[in-house]
Amino acid sequence: MRAEILAIGTELLLGQIVDTNSAWIAEQLAASGIDCLFQTRVGDNVERIVEALETALGRCEAVVTCGGLGPTQDDVTREAIAAVMGVALRRDPALLAGIEAIFAARGREMAASNARQADLPDGATPIPQRRGTAPGLICPVGDKVVYALPGVPDELHEMLKRAVLPDLRRRAGEQAVILSRTLRTWGISESRLAELVEPRIEALDAAGPGAPTIAFLASGIEGIKLRITVKAAGSDDARAQLDEEEGRLRDLLGEAVFGVGDETMERAVGEALLRRGRTLALAESFTGGLIASRIVALPGASRWFRGALVAYATPVKHELLALSDGPVVSAEAAAAMAEGVRRLLRADVGLATTGVAGPDPQEGLPPGTAYAGVAVGAAPAEGLALRLSGSRERIRQIGSISALDALRRRLLAGA
Amino acid sequence: MRAEILAIGTELLLGQIVDTNSAWIAEQLAASGIDCLFQTRVGDNVERIVEALETALGRCEAVVTCGGLGPTQDDVTREAIAAVMGVALRRDPALLAGIEAIFAARGREMAASNARQADLPDGATPIPQRRGTAPGLICPVGDKVVYALPGVPDELHEMLKRAVLPDLRRRAGEQAVILSRTLRTWGISESRLAELVEPRIEALDAAGPGAPTIAFLASGIEGIKLRITVKAAGSDDARAQLDEEEGRLRDLLGEAVFGVGDETMERAVGEALLRRGRTLALAESFTGGLIASRIVALPGASRWFRGALVAYATPVKHELLALSDGPVVSAEAAAAMAEGVRRLLRADVGLATTGVAGPDPQEGLPPGTAYAGVAVGAAPAEGLALRLSGSRERIRQIGSISALDALRRRLLAGA
């Protein structure tokens, strides 16, 4: 089974936005055992979308499009697919009622143009929306198929997983179950990780086709991921294989593995705190609320998170955290901030960050100089140097995760 | 003159890396007045690269490829272009000497495979490297042309600007400049925006080809953007047209326009505060540090940002913000938090958020119920209801920008 991806939007052709959707879709297709040999981007132009769809359908069995399903005149994906199918658009009353209900629920008036989102090529099946207003489409073209998804990543992700991948697998007649699981690591370089895992990869390669595979996924700021993929006759067998492989990798990598799948570092920290019945307070300087916002993104964080002081201006550190005079970017200051904030917010555990995010130096220190402070239990608070580099944004992001990791390791060490 | 972009690399098809090169090249082509109607991605496979090149050359006059010029077996762009040209590869002695010299200068031994990088399709002109080892290629195909560039962004950027754009402009025999500018809006639905702008779009359409164009870009949570694109004989003329069109759109949209290009809402707030010489403190509940982290991402925020209290646990609101007993999700509580935090952090202006991010209700209120509190000057602090819906993440993100927008509008109103 071969599929192609067609990203639609003039802003892509002008380079005004980077097409991240195609990479995400490609990853999902690969993990489902579906080959993707070409990806194309085209503007909001019926004729050229038709041309791109026809070229793609001449080479493969299924095309996944993203974008061009909005309510404005620009959004012509529906028209183009109808032309390729050789059918007319018809307005679907049930879809229209659904869109009207969404607007009513939000207490907003629906503009007439939104009704266009209820138009379907004759013979297409809608994929109901769960997050926005534009439904997706499953459009048969002879014995082939075009899936049309919205360009908004959230909506796209949910629809692809819920409706497109199952339909593709069914069409592929795929009996085997392909499952994958991702282990997330922090604090080990990619080359060191490769060294540690290489013997296992070689053993699996030697076991021949049908054996699990292991792939490295560098995922920007969120650490390095290891993806295990297995193919088996049934789900139970597939899961058992995943469990076994996960166990082997954890033996090789130890504490560097902080989560599985979409488990974040802050979730690992939250679980460690909950198990110990402890609450957390943060004092953030150069991370500026990033750690707090990651934590608050977790439903249920209120069980263990008290709050944070973003002590951005230096006087705030002195006044509210009782930081003594002297440099504010130091291991000692980080430790004192952690101690100060757990007192201020009456939490069991304090975590603090202080550092230079750049672009300019501070206190004579170059961007990237940064410390985490950790105050746990009765022991004196500790300050740890973090190793950071890159842009202001990267320093803040990596600094946030590094500080959380410092706390996670401290909690695991039984502090 | 029409050009296409072909990004080459199996890792793109597997979604392991996001193709940022194509967007960058597209932006450069657009700025040079060269239309780009299709972009394609293909794996490291001679046959399919040939197919993609032939498809592209059937539709346009020039193709820019990136990737697949490295020294390994995977790198087959040279072979594919030679096949499309119908010629053989020959090893260029001058290029080979250049590559050997680079290795010698770095004190490294050159692997035999690196010699492949000195191979040229017969009739192609090399683009000498200035940063890496792989030269680029200018490859005539009849009266059309294929430019092959390395996939390393640094090397690609330098070669495109130095060799490809000048050659393309010369071939195009025209000096038209295409410029675009994006206006960012908040607080108006896409459909309402379309209604307001429609008369202007129709007038421009009626003015025929060569007139500016206006397009809507939905950009997820960051509001709706309007992109103006103009084509003119020179940069000055193009900029004047952009200025005029921007003025007309601002007249139609008023305060809904908060920025241009990559100007964020927090930057608009920061500028309004700086102009008034005021400092800001935040009290964040359901937004949980998101507003602070957006602000701290701005270099220079320390001139106007004091800090934030993320008052996540309810007792923290009472203890540190002197919030009186009663519901914490209300307009009154938001106003009191804004007043409390500007006192606590000794700032001129206070901004607060309180609300239900979900998934569970709080105080009997459904997710999406939320308020911003704004304390400016001597007037009593105000609490404003925000209209939010969707996932927890979406509620927090949209809530953050909506709260900043409430403050921006209040400052613009001269409070």
C-alpha cells in the first residue's frame, strides 16, 4: 500500500509557514507500514490541486491532503477533490446543523461562509469534527481514495488517528498488527545512546525480518526518543513483544528513560511527587514561567502543584525570596531561591531556576550559564549547574526540562 | 518565470525531520519575483527523483533541488540529474583537488567516497562550495535548468543567494519584485473578518492581474493573519503599495490589528507599556505561567516586566494576593488578583487570569469559563469575561492571548 501526502496552502509556497503537518503524517504512515514515496505542496488553486491529485493518484493508492477546508474563498480543496471525482458538491444538512450547533454553543453568530464547510463531494463520507468546525472527508476515486484533513495540527492529528489510519489499514488488507512504543530519554547524547543501544539493534537485525526494530528519533528540544516497532499476528502478542523490548532498553539506559509515548518530564516529576505525597513550588527566573506552564498543562496538577513565582526583575528575587545580596546567577542563589519559594508558597519541595538566557551577558556571564536549585526534605537545598547553549528560546526550553530532570533524579535518589 | 522546489531525502518521507529548506527557498524565490506553484519531496531513490524532476520540468522552467549531494551511497541526486539530462557523470579534477584541499586543511584523511562529490553530469557547471565539501550544480536541461544544492541549511542559503538567484533572475529577464506583509488580528472570527475585507478583495480582483492580493492565513492559536502580496518593478514601489494596502485594511479592521509580520501580542503590550513608562506584574491561575513565559521570550522584557505569581492552588490566591473568601473564578476575583499582584510585585499595572481550563468543572462552572483582571492607573481594577472553548491546552493558550489583548485594548483606550 502506497500513499502520498499533499499539503495545500499558498502560504506554504511562499515560505511563510513551514509545513510540519507532512512530516507528522509521514511518521504516522510509516509506523502503520504504509509506504510514502512522494509529498507535494501546492497553493490554494483548484486547477493546480487537481493536477497534483491526479499526478499522485497515478502513482499510489491513497492521498492524504491537509489544508484548504476553511470557510473562506481561498479554501478550495473540496472543489478540487469533487473535480477529480467528477462529481458535484452537495450541502450536507447534518453537517450544517453540527456547525451551527458549534457556533451556538460558543454564543457566536455563524457567518454565511461557514456553511461552505458542510459541502461534500457527492459520494464522499465526512469525518466528523471533534475540535474545530471543518469536517474531514473520505473521498473514493475509483478503487483509490483521497482523505482531506484540516490544516490545523490539533484537528488533523485527531482525525488521522481516528478515521484515516484505520481506513487505510483496512484497505491495505493488513492483517498483521503493527504497534510501536517510544521511550523518552534525557541527559544522554545521541552518540552515547547509539553506543549503548547498538548491540541490541545488531541482535535484532541478525534475527531477520519480522523481528522488532529500534529507531532513534531526535525530537528537537524534548530529548531523544527511541521507537520500538513490532509486527505480530495479534495485539496481545505485539504488546508482549513491546514490553520485552522496553525492558531490555531500560536495562541498558537506566534513569535516562523518563517516560513512554507522550509522557512528559513534568508528568514524571508529578508522579514522583504524588507517590511521596509532596507538593511543589517553583521560583523561575530565566525560564520565566515555562516550567509552571508545562506543569499546569497536566490535568490534575493541582494535587501536587502549589504555584510559582516568576521572579524576573532582580529586586523581586530579593524582596519575595529573601535572597541575600550578591550575584543572582549562581548555584548558591538557585539553592536559596528554591528554599525561599517553598517557604513563600508553603510547599514541601522547591525548584528554582536562575541563568542567562541571552542574547546579552548578565553579571559578566555568557548566555547559557544557568543553575537549578532543588530543596527537598530536611537536607540543605542544592544548586546544580545546567549545561545550556543556543538561542534564547532554546536555552529557556532546555533549561526548563533540565531543571525538572534534576528534581526527578533527586526524587528517584530517595531524597 | 516559474520554478519548483524538490527536497530529496528518505528521512523527509519518514517524517523524521521537518523540511524547513523548502519554505526558506520558497520565500527567496517569491521575493525575487519567481512563481513557485509546486513543491515536492522524494526519497533517496534515483528512479523516483528522475520521475519527480521530469514531472516538475513538465510544468515549469526551473527546478531547485536540495539534498542528496553527500558522499554516501544514499546520495544519488547527481545520478538522477544526469539521467534526466541524458548524459554521463564525469569526475572534475579541479573539484576533486578542492575537496582534497578541504580535508587537508582540516587535518583529516579523505575517505574514497568523498571523491564522488567531484562528479558532475556532463554539461553541468559547478557552484563552488564555501562552507562544506559538496559543490552545487547548475544543470541545463534543454532550455530549462535544474539547480542542485546541498541539504545543509547554511550551505544551501549561501549558494542560493550567491549563484542560483542571480542566474534565475538573468534567465527570467525581468526584475519584478514580489513583496508581502502580514497583518495580525485578534478578537474577530475568520468569517467576520472575511465579510469586512471582502469589498476590498473584490475591488482588487476587479483591478485585474498585477493588483495586490489579499489572503487569509489561519495560524492556529495565534489569531488570524491577513497577507498582502504585491508585485512591482522595484522595491520602493512595492513597499509603497504595501503601505497603502495596509492602511486600507487597518481602516476596515481598527484595533483588531495588533501587529505586523512576526510581532506578537505580548510585544504589542510591551510597546504600549514602554511608551507609557509603566511596569507589569501578572497573577496567573488557569494560564499557569503561559503569559509570563511568552513575555520572557522577548529580549528586553526586563525593561517593563517585573514578574508573575502563578497562583495555582486556591490558598495561594488568598494568602499572597489577599483575595477575600468566595469563588475564585469570577470577574471580581480576577480584578482583585490584578490589584493584589501589582501590590505584591510593586508594578504599575496588574494583569490577572482565573478560569476553568478543564477537563473537569470547577466551582460548578464548565471548562472555558474564564476572566481577565486588569488594574491600570488609579481607576478600580476591572474583571472581564473571556470566551474560551476547546481542549485544556487550547483554553489556556487562547486565554493567555485574550488576557493580553484585554490589557492592550485598555492601554490603547488611554487608561
